[in-house]
Amino acid sequence: MSRPGGQALPADGTDPEGRSGPGGLLEKLLAAVRPEFRTDELVFEPGDPVFGGQRCRIAGCGSAMQARGLCHAHYARWHDNGQPDLDHYIATAGPVNRDRPARHERQVDLGKLGRQLKLEMQYALQQRRGHSQGKTHPNTVQRAVSVLAASGAVSILDLTEAAWAQKLPRRGDHARALLITARREVEDLHEGGCRWDTEYLRDLWRLRALGVPGQQPSVRFGQIPQPWLKALAKRWTRWRVTTGGRSDAAYQGLRAITRFGQFLAASKVPVQGLGQVDRDLLERYLAVLQHELAGKADHAKYIGSLNAFLAAIRRHGWDDTLPATAAFYPEDYPKARRCASTGNGRARSTPAAKLSPSARAARSATPPGPGTSSRGQPRHCPTGTASCRQ
Ligand SMILES: [Zn+2]
């Protein structure tokens, strides 16, 4: 027995990384996979919340929808009847008398997988059923299973995420995403949970699995072109969510950094590092934002989030090359949405990044007034707390 890549397993069958034996991965899998998933052929009901599909719209049918809102049998009957008005047909058609029970259209065959790989996939699918938010078509699962079976791997952990992704190179391929998620589920089980030290290195962080509250289950860093900017974005995001921030705010912040990174990548003057991010460059970015987003609600959020990012770098000393001039000012924000409750003119001319802690606290304590949201935070307030959290 050998691993892909030529690394031989010890002759006694023990695993160098503790995946078999007492307390190893195999034992954890055996304990974790429930009986309904521990079978070679997984059959899913049409109404399965994750692996099922929509049902036929004919009352009392219940079969899986295939086309035009109808199951295979009802579609065939509608077609054979000359394709009458569909709504009328759905309202009046009766159940189909089947000679044979309806074929189980939603099934996954795991028979070609070795023992451990099969258990791992069963576990991953069980987990997916447990906390997936969307539908996964069994055909997608079957494609992922075929890749696993053809790989020669003993465990899904034998290959890195990148190596599995290479086997299904098309970005956006659901089977590719399923394989990567399955590997993470198995790795979490192996390591005893989703952990910051493994997640931090990745370009997709499962914030919900890390216990971060909020609507966004995950955030992505892969669209930030510059490694130095991505590294700072990760540091900022981790700091925010580990100090009580919500995943939604982290997501908004990353959108802003990603957009800024893409602006830098398209710049005629190459930007090699944070040391070149000065006021001049930010003003050019403001012009691009004005051109692309003028009048849109997101316009102020992109500025506010980037300003909060730069302020955090400066405040925590994450990168001392950041020029002192790299900050946005209240006047930089779109005029139409300027907050009406940000205090007097002197305060309005002070960049948010340079406010003292006491001044920030005073700002936070500003009572709700005109232009404030129902939660008491100023809407798109250029110098207040709302923009810093976006
Ligand atoms: Zn039907």
C-alpha cells in the first residue's frame, strides 16, 4: 500500500500521522458515522433538505421534479397529450399509475471507495446534511466520489486541498467545492475541531465553524491579488472577529480591501507594498470609487472600511511602512449621504484614524438624532463608529 506521491505506509499498517489505532481518525469515524449513512448506496428522498430536490407540482404525486415543474412520469404524460396549458394541466391532472415503484433518482454509490475513504465520505455527507444551507445534487456527490475512487488515496487527507482542487480544475465546480469541504470536515474530526491555526493559512475561513456570530458562514481572501495586502487583511479580520466582531462586518471589510487590491493591481504605477499607499494614491482611488459607485449606498462603506483597516494597521503597528498621510477625511465621503450628527466643524476635519481613544468614546456616545439608524449608529457616518465597523 502506498500513498499518492510515493510515500510508503509502514508495513505494519499503522499511520504515521495517527489516523488509525486507538483515538485515531478511523476510530473517530466509526464512532461518528450514523447507521443511515453507513451504507454503500445512499438513497435520498425527494424531500431531503440537502440532497433532495423539488417535488412534482401535481397534487399527491411527491416524486422528484425533473422538468417544467413535473416529475418524469407526469412530464411524459403532459408531453404525450400535446403539451396543453401547463397551469391547467397541473391543476387537473391526477396521480400516475405506476406499474413499478418510482425509481430512486437520488442516490449515491460509494461502493468503489476503500474502507476509510468511504467512511470519510459518509461522514462528510452526514455533516453536510447537518449544517448545509443549500442543496447538493447527488450527481455532484457522485462526481466527487469518482474522483476520490480514481485517486488511489487511502484517506482524503492524503492529498492537500490544492491537490484535490487540481483534479477538478474548473472554479465554481460544485463537486470541487464538495471535495474541499469534505476534506475539511474530516480534518476537523481528526484534529478535534475547526482551529484557527489551520484555518488561518487558508484563503477561505469558515467563521461559523470557528464560533464567530453573524449571517456570513465564511469569508474569502483569494480575490486579493497582493500577498502583502492579503496578509494584512487576514490579520485585521482575525483581530476583528476574535474581539467580538460579527462575520457580516468582517465580510464587508474584506469586500472593501479586495476592491482596493484590485484597484492597485490595475494601477499603471506598480504598487509593491504598503509603503506606497499614501494620500496621493488614496485620492486616485477615491476618484475611481466616485466613477464606479457614485450614488450607491455601498460607496461610503468602501471608504469607511478601508479607513478602518488603515487605522488598525497604524494603531497596532502591524506594518510601520504605512505612510502617515494614508487616511481618509470626512470630506472624502459622498456628500449626499454625509451624516448629520457628527458634531462640529472642528471634529469633522479630524481624520478618524487620528482620533484619540477618548474622542472615539465620545463619538460612540453621541445620542441618536437625525440621520441615525434605528440601532442608534449614524448611517454612513464618516467619522463615527458605524463606518469603522463596516
Ligand atoms: Zn408527478
